[in-house]
Amino acid sequence: MDVRVSGVRKEFDRFPALHDVSLEIKSGELIALLGPSGSGKTTLLRLIAGLESPTEGKVFFGDEDASLKSVQERNVGFVFQHYALFRHMTVIDNVGFGLKVRPSNTRPAKDEIRRRSSELLDFVQLSGLEKRYPAQLSGGQRQRVALARAMAIEPRVLLLDEPFGALDAKVRKELRRWLREIHDKTKHTTVFVTHDQDEALELADRVVVMSQGSIEQVGTPDEVYDKPNSPFVYGFIGESSRLPVRIENGTVWIGEKSLGLKADRPDGDGMLYFRPHDVELVDGSNGCIAGTVVASRRVGATRRVELMVAGAEERIEIGIDADHPATELSGIAFRPRHFRVFARD
Ligand SMILES: Nc1ncnc2c1ncn2[C@@H]1O[C@H](COP(=O)(O)OP(=O)(O)OP(=O)(O)O)[C@@H](O)[C@H]1O
Ligand SMILES: [Mg+2]
């Protein structure tokens, strides 16, 4: 099912949690909503679910305006971060719950509910645990039951709000892979919320980067990582270094020196952004960024050095080969392989 969010604004007591958000989700896509705390991810998910209604704008399911439809009518499956399973129900009864509470004309027979529920438990690899109660499961197992429960109603859209947020790093990683496999088999249109960039980049077909109630960028993991379209996205996804610069005649300058880089914006002050590891070291000082090493440390397979660059107040970081003999106060010159210049704020 295609989902289209069109010009949505959401206020809570005049506080705008979302401003003018538009987003098109294609049928069968796995979409991640990624952003810092308070950026509006849960609010957007709840609006798609029908748990909130927009102050302005609309939500479409296919061609149909879903804005005035209830959660049940939209037929969405939802997994919340802290939404506990029903404690007094066994695992299998939890999974079948959404079917059991349907009105009698659409409710499957008891046996059919049981059959479907155990099929789903098998699918989420929890066969054998049907009769357990939620308290007798691990956190990861509980979230898998929650996912099976969300899928039991054959939802048109599956919405997951930080489904693995409360679990430890190792279990999260396993469940991440597993969710991708499940998605590839079921092809449910799925929107999941996370503030973990690794999770979003590894799992999603497309990533929606949010900040302060707005969408900053939508793109494939490669697009948002390789071509961030704002300083926010540069800083939020992956690592970034920045350097205040000036644009003159379409090239980038620091102080009185041209860096030999072509600028992609009009003349004036700007801020140069690049990835610390995406640089090439060069000889001499012509047409490159020259700095003095003020700190150097080994980080995994590379060496991370902090440089003071003449004409810049901030130190900047670059990543170089671990065996580079960078010592304090030695000089290093480099050129970023990819960069963007944005307005200076
Ligand atoms: N029911 C509500 N009443 C008032 N303000 C709300 C309500 N729900 C959310 N907000 C506010 O809207 C903004 C966005 O909240 P939201 O829960 O969507 O953020 P989030 O991106 O999911 O954050 P987190 O990563 O912490 O879960 C926040 O400033 C929050 O305080
Ligand atoms: Mg949230």
C-alpha cells in the first residue's frame, strides 16, 4: 500500500511538533525515520497510524484520504518501543489478539486464529513458546512476539517505533538483520523509527532524516551518507569536519589562500564540510588545506589527527593511515575528495 503524507502540520497546544511535512512511501518499501530526540518521529508515525490527527494536511493510503479514518479502518500494525505485551495472556493469545477483537463479520474462526498465530510464531522463530507468558521471555523474544502480533492482522502498513530501542547492542544487531529478512519475505510497507543511524542505514530502503519537526532529507542510505544536503545531515549522519571559508569567483579560499576547490554556491562567507576520512594527503602548500598537528590518536584501523589551520579558529579532524608518522606540531596538507560549502550560520 502506498502511503502519502501531504503538507502535514501538527500542533500540541500551539506547539508545532511537525511543520509542513510531505512524504511519499511506496508500496513494499522499508522506510526509516531517523532524527534526534524530539524531532517529531513518533508524532509522524502516530499520524500515519491514525492515533493522532493532523492540524493541517492529509494522509493518503493509496488514493484514499485516510485522514478521517480510525486506526482499525486503516488496518495498520503497530509495535511501540515500550508497549508491553498483555501480561495475563500467553504468547499465542497475544499474537491472535488483533483478530479476536474484530467485529464478528470479519473475525476468523477460533481454529483459524490459532492456526495463523502459530504460523506467525514459527515465522518469527518462536515455535515452542506458545504457552509461555510474556514475563517468561527475554526482551528480544518479547519484541518478536510484538511484531508477530502486529503482522497477524495482515496490516496494510506496518509501523514500528524504535522496536529494538530497549535491547542491548548485540541483540539489536541480530534483530535488525532478522527484520530485514522478514521484510523481504512479507513485503509489508514498513515505516520504522530509530535514532540509531547505523540501524537506519543498514536496514532501510530509504531514510527520512528529521530535525525539529521537519524533514531535512529523504534518500537511499547512500544518498544521505554521500550527498548530505544540509549541515544538519552532514553532522547527524556519519562524521563530519568543517572549516570556515570564503567563496571568491567560484573558488574556495581560507584567508589569502585559494584551496583550488570549486565552490557550489555564490561568493561570500561559507562553511566547508567534508568527511574526516575522505581526504587525500598532498605535498606542499599550494592549493590545499595546510595544518599543524595538535593531537593524534589511533582509532581502529586509522589515525585521527586534529589540526590547527591558519585562518581558522576551530580545530579540524581528519582521518589518515594508521602508520602515518603524524607527530605533534608536524605539518600536514590535504584536500577533501568530496565536500560541500553551506552558508555560515
Ligand atoms: N501529546 C503531546 N503533547 C504535547 N507535546 C507533545 C506531545 N507529543 C509530542 N509532543 C512534543 O512534540 C515534539 C516531537 O515529539 P516526538 O515524540 O514526535 O519526538 P521523537 O522524535 O519521537 O523523539 P524521541 O526520539 O525522544 O522519541 C516534542 O517536542 C514533544 O515534546
Ligand atoms: Mg519517539
